[in-house]
Amino acid sequence: MNLHYVILKDDFMRAGEASSNLKKKLKQLGISSGVIQKVAIAMYEAEMNMVIHANGGVIDIDIEPQRIYIKLEDTGPGIPDIDLAMREGYSTASDQVRDLGFGAGMGLPNMKKNADMLRIASEVGKGTTVEIEVML
């Protein structure tokens, strides 16, 4: 099963809808609650990073018998230092975003904790691609 979502920059009204929709689909497919929890957390964090930091982007998901594969591609500013961005508490979120309750610097660390595979490729000024895999 393949799913595709378009995410818009600063669209806090719809932020999280793709993650929620994926969670519902996985429940309908009878995927275990432990796997659903891992996928939902990783996907939500990645989706929110797209809303907060990028110029929006696209999410493509492949649900296969052995794994759930999520690919997020954006045309945002890119991540200059991925190792630094992976540190808990590190954030480049604006004060406005923080006032909304986001930007605590746990997005990438939470993705890593909940994914069996996390790959991040980023080019400053061009965008970022995040790949997440959770095994079934």
C-alpha cells in the first residue's frame, strides 16, 4: 500500500493530519500497537519539522509485509550540521513556534529512537530528505 501527502509550510491547523491518517490505516491493517506507536511518533516528528522548518514538502509511505518505509522530501533551508541537530534540546525554531508549544529540539532524536532505520540527507539552500523505516 502506498500513501502520499503534501505538507504545507506553517500549516499548523492541519499539522499532524498525515501522521494521524497513517496511524488509522495501520490500525485498520491490524498492525501491532507497538509498531503503530513507533511509526506514529517518528512520522509526527518528521511532519512537524516539515511544517516548522521547511517550505513544506511531500511524504511518501510504503506499507509492505515486512516494513513501513517513510520518505519525506522538502525544499527548505537544509540542515547545516546534522550531528548538532540530532542532539536532544537543540532547536532552530522561532520564538513564535515555541510559543505554540513546538520546537523543543526533540524531533530528530525522537525519530531516531522510534525508527529501525533513520537516514537524513540535507543540502543547505536546497532541502532535506528523511527516510524512516520501521520493521514489522
